[in-house]
Amino acid sequence: MSNQVRRFYRVSAIFGLFALMGLFGAVPAGAGNSARFHGTFTETPAGAELGYDIHGSAKMTVWTDATAVKVNVSGLDPAKAYGSHLHNGTCASGGGGHYQDDEGGDIEPPNELWITNSGTTLSPNPGGVGHGGGSADWAARVTSTTQTNARSVVIHEPGGTRIACADLT
Ligand SMILES: [Cu+2]
């Protein structure tokens, strides 16, 4: 084998190696490494008492270092702006409290995840439909045995009354 051919093979091997690394490197670490949760909104007993007929869904995606929640809900009062948050209790248990990344820490984002579409609240369109979202740069716990987990999305009447809830499963 001539030196030229040998060099050709060596260079080809190196390029081949880089090509392979590039191939694997092109797939972002952790891509697809997410867990999705979905829930259906129903009015709480308090919400029903207030006359609400709520329908809609909540979706939560948890990545290794981020969480996103999307809400799509109908039956809201267009004249009101609602608080909506990721909660740490099931709907059956009343929704618990606000889910917090640092438990006992700040009682607002970024330590909590609020679902909004205008400022800090969820404001429905003239048809009473609210589309909102929220995200955080931490992964919501979902299987912790020592800390709270993200369990539900709650919608609050202005003033705080819980009018609707969706379990995230
Ligand atoms: Cu809340």
C-alpha cells in the first residue's frame, strides 16, 4: 500500500468517526426524554354552586429541567380574570396547595407555575373560553415519596374560590 493510499484510509477513518459523532450529537441529549400528563376540567362543587359549567383540558409536559402546562377551558365568565395554577393535591382532595419547586419558598413564579394569558391571570375570550399556559425551568416532581408532587391544575374565581380542577395523570 502506498503512503498516499494509507493516508487516504487514515483520513477517511477520522472523517467517518466525526461523521458518526455528528450523527449522534445531532440528537439533543434528553430529547424525547419527557413525560406527558393530561387532565379534564370539571367544576368543583363550589364552582357548580356558582353556576359554572366548565369543560376543557390541561396538559403538562415535564422534561429533565423544565415543565410546561397548557390549559384550554370553556365556561368561564368573560368579565372575569381567573387565577390558575399547578397544584399539589388531587381534585378529589380539594387540589391541595400550589405546587412549589422549593417547598416553603416563594409563593409565586418562578417557584410556582401559574397558567396565564394576560399578566398573572387567565382571561377568557368573549365566548368564555380561556387558553393559557405557563412554564418553569424546573422539572415538576411527579413520583416523589418525600416531597409534594404536581397533581392538578386548579382555576380560581377572583377572590380565591376554586371553581374548576383537572387531575394530571
Ligand atoms: Cu391555585
